[in-house]
Amino acid sequence: MTIWLVVIIGGLITFGIRFSLIYLLGEGKFEIPETLRKALHYVPPAVLSAIIFPELFIRDGNFDLALTNTRLLAGILAVVTAWFSRNTLLTILVGMAALFLLQWLV
């Protein structure tokens, strides 16, 4: 019961914070400075990099750049696909297929 209470209260707090910002910005009651608005464009890539890079480069607690690091090789193929195609879905599919294929081969 305690877990459900924590989940529900946490969800309500998260919803309240997000909704209040959307409401304040949508109604024009609060305006973000242009410098901050430009800086906020860099938040999603920074967060995504912080999540993905450790998965690609760290294996068993050690920094791994070897050719046996299947995650790194699949990540490189996904980056190349993203660079040429500019298609998010294709990039995800190529990266996943490469990871499964490389893990099967190695």
C-alpha cells in the first residue's frame, strides 16, 4: 500500500509541476528570456548523451573501446545511419538490428 501511495503522490507532484509551467508559459504570465530559451534547446541532447554514452563505452565497469564491444559497434552503425538518413525510426531499427546481430555473432 505504501508503494502505491508513493507512486500516486509522486505522479501528482510531477503533473502539478509540469502543468503549472505549461499554464504559466501558455497564458503569457511568465516569459522565458531568449538566452534561457536558447540554452534549453541543448537539454535533450545532453540528457540523451548522459544516458547513452555510458552504455556504449563502459562494459563490466571498465572503459571498453575493443572490437568485441557489440554495443559500441551497433552505436557507431546507428550514428552513421542517423547521419545519412536523418530518420529517427530507421536509426533505432538499424541500431537494434545491429546489436542483436552482433551479439549473436560474437
